[in-house]
Amino acid sequence: MSNRRRPALFNVYRNEFLRSPAWFARRDRWFTHHATLSERLTCAGCGRTATRAELELHHLDYRGVRLDDGRWRAGEADEDLVAMHPYCHDLLHRLIDRDALLARGRTRRTANHLALQRLRLALQPTDGSTP
Ligand SMILES: [Zn+2]
Ligand SMILES: [Zn+2]
């Protein structure tokens, strides 16, 4: 399954879903949940500690997102979302969108993990834990 196979639907997600009340509420729940787990929020790209106000949420997978009778439903699992700086988030999308190897023949989740791994290598060159 290619990430590029359904560009129209993907654009609807980005243009409409990401402005919906359902998504705003889901985003708030994500941050509230993670605030109770740990005081420290970090960017999934550069690994730096950040405040909630500095971070955006990126979808590793849109499988929880539904459109029911014209209403968006945000049923993403917590692990389908990661927090990122707007700058790091933008870099990640560029990696996924522009790299044919990442986009072709992979699920969105797999493409995301590969792109995140690459981004971390680029942004955290001293992190020895990344293979
Ligand atoms: Zn970052
Ligand atoms: Zn994103």
C-alpha cells in the first residue's frame, strides 16, 4: 500500500480533520495524559525537552480517524501520536513526502518510523543509542 495512493483523502485529513473540534479535543487529551505520566515532554525528532505550547502532534497512523455522518471522530490511540516542534514536524513531513523509498510500498506507520529514525540521526548526532 502506497502512502501516495489516496492523496485526496489524505488532503481532506490535513485540511479538514486537523481543524475539527474532535481533533482539538483529542490533542488536549493526549497532552493531558502525557502530563500525568511524566512531567517531561520531549520532541520525537530532536529529542529536546519542550513545553506543551511549543509542540505539535504528528500522526504516525490515521487509522483512528473516522468521518461519520459528516462529523469527524478522533479515535487515535496514544501511540499513534507523537509530539514534535513545528520545525522538526515540518522536516519529518518533507522526508516522508519527498522520499520515494519511504513512500512507496510501505504503510504510513512504517514510513513514519523510518523517517523518524533518519530525522533523529540528523538532529541527534551524538545519540549513540540509535542504530
Ligand atoms: Zn524538535
Ligand atoms: Zn504530521
